[in-house]
Amino acid sequence: MQMFEWAACMDFSEREMQKSLTCGMVHDIGKLCLSSTILNKAEPLSEHEETMVKFHPLYGEAILNAMGLAEISRVIRYHRDRYDGCGSPDGLKEAELPFLSRMLAVCDAFDEMTNRRQETSRNLNTQQALQAIKRCAGTRFDPWLCQQFNSYMERIEATRDEYLS
């Protein structure tokens, strides 16, 4: 998850850095409420199973609220909402969505595309994942944050390439 590192590149305050780190670490805590059968299923999920997975941000919100982390729980609740308002759970859009939720949505999608596929041959490389994110700018993701993430990843890639050469 790139959340903390990206926040550092965006000159977040110490408090916002801590929030971004925590959000990146606990964003999928609601998946603890899902059965391992659903989480580890290799074949496509049924409609009922997809609905269960869609609710994981709400489960995460409840868990985090019970832990006294209301500020973090709000970010987690909305990290799967789409920028255009077509997401779940509340259909918020654009600036109605918490900034860190919009940021987390980009990071989570990138991480999922590059690292989490059960079949590693289906993982996308960095450039493919960035192109996929760019295609979703304005619909699934905040377009400004997509540009910022792309710039951040370009710096990471350039630093890595420089180090390896």
C-alpha cells in the first residue's frame, strides 16, 4: 500500500501522515466479517457474495467506531465510493467524499491490480496499472489525485531505475 509514502510526497502534516498510515493499514479490516470461503474463492463470486464484499467498508466502519477511531472509520466507510457518485455505500461524489477516502481508493486499486491477484500472471505491471487508473479518472477516481499519484509513481520509478543502473 502506497498511502503513507504518497502522503509524505504531498507534504501532509504529521497528523495527516499518521492518519494516512493508519487508513492504509486498516482499510480492509471489515473483511474480517466475511467468510474465508468468499475471500479465497478462485471462481467468480455469486451476486450474494459480491454484495457481502461490497459491505466490507461498513463492517470496517463499525469495527473502528467500536475501537474509538471515528475519524479513521469515516475514511474507511467511503474508500470504495466512486468519485462520480455511483459507488457504495452512500453514493457520495466528488468533494462530498473525504479526501483520504479518495486517496485511499487510488492506492487500494493500484495495490490490488499489481499485487493481490490470486494468479500472479494476471498482475499488472506499474505502467499498466497507472493506465487503468488514468482511464478511471473522473468516474471511479478523483482526477486530480490520479495525476498526483501518477507523478508520485513516476518519481518512485525514476529513483528505482537510477538506483539499479
